[in-house]
Amino acid sequence: MNRLRTIRWNRRLLLLSSALFVSLAAAPLLAKTEVDFDPNLNFSKYKTFAFIGGVENLMMLPVDSVVMANRVRRAVTRELTGKGLREVQPGQNPDLVVRYWVTTSQQVNVATMGNWGPYGPYIGSYWGWMYDSVSAASKDGSLLVDLIDAKAKNLAWRVYLIRKLTSSDKDWNKADEDFAKAFQSYPPSDKDKEAKRKERTEHPPKPNQP
């Protein structure tokens, strides 16, 4: 009798374990980076870029703002110059301007909080779906780096770095590796562009958003 009970109990445990495994396997795993871009752009026309720093009021990180700016600039400069682009000063008519900003786990209206200058936050229209998805799934917030077409004042390419950032060199080294992986897809291939067009067809633009 005890043996029969043991067998039944072990079977129940096995079924519960299997169900838990299936549930975990089906749950989406948030990547360390996400990339979004305009699939209708000819990225080969971009030859120069200028770094314009972080968006004021959206740098709510436990990291010195100067340290963060230097780290982001080094990472982006390394990746873009490795792709053949040349860094210039903001006043030298760059093809792209590079900025960064931060979303947090707190629900804040970034469109009104940020000092965006001549460029928008680009969190509506076709950019809204990924922005909302990342913001909802990231408990610690995310660091965004935007490559903006300086002449058209439109967002061209964006990377979300989804991880907790501190002043620790160890944490930043991991973040830097994520940056490098993300920039491997810049410029987007024709295959990537086609996939992005399909994604945008499935997720129409958000109305009445910047």
C-alpha cells in the first residue's frame, strides 16, 4: 500500500515538474539588447556622426553622468568608426547625431520630462510598439542610444541596452559587450529590413504620438 502511494506521489511530482518546465520554456526571455530602425532608409548615405550627449532630466541612474557620457561615447565611436563612419563636431553638419537617454522602472512621461532640444523622443508612430514592449518588460529600466538623421530630424536606428547599470567597471564591461553585439546588425541588411517591414505591418503605428 505504501509502495503504491509512493508511486502515485512520484507521478504527481513528475507531472508538476513537467508542467513547470513547459511554462518556463514558453515564457519570453528578454534579450540584453533590442534594436529598432527605419527599414526604408539607405544607411549607406550616412558617412559622419556627432555625439550630442544625454537627454537632460532622463539620466536617473546611480552613475556619474560624466562617466556615463564618456562610456557611451567611447562605445558608440568604436562601433561606428569600425563601420567606416567618421566622427565630427555637432556644428560640422554631421549626417547622424548620437544621443542617449534612460527609461526607468518608474512610470514617467518621458515626452514631457525630457529636454529633447530640436529632436523628438520618437516613442510614437512605428517606434511605439518596441518602446512599450521594452518598457513593460524591463524591471530595471534601459539605456537607449539613438542615431538620428540630422537633416531630416528623424530617428534612423536605436538600440535598447536592457540591464541594470551601476558605476561598477564589471557591470559596464558586460554592457559594453552587449553594445558590440547590437552594433553587429548596423547597418541593417536587406533581410533585416524586410523582417522589420513585416513587423511594422503587424504592429501599426501609435496614433497621436510624436
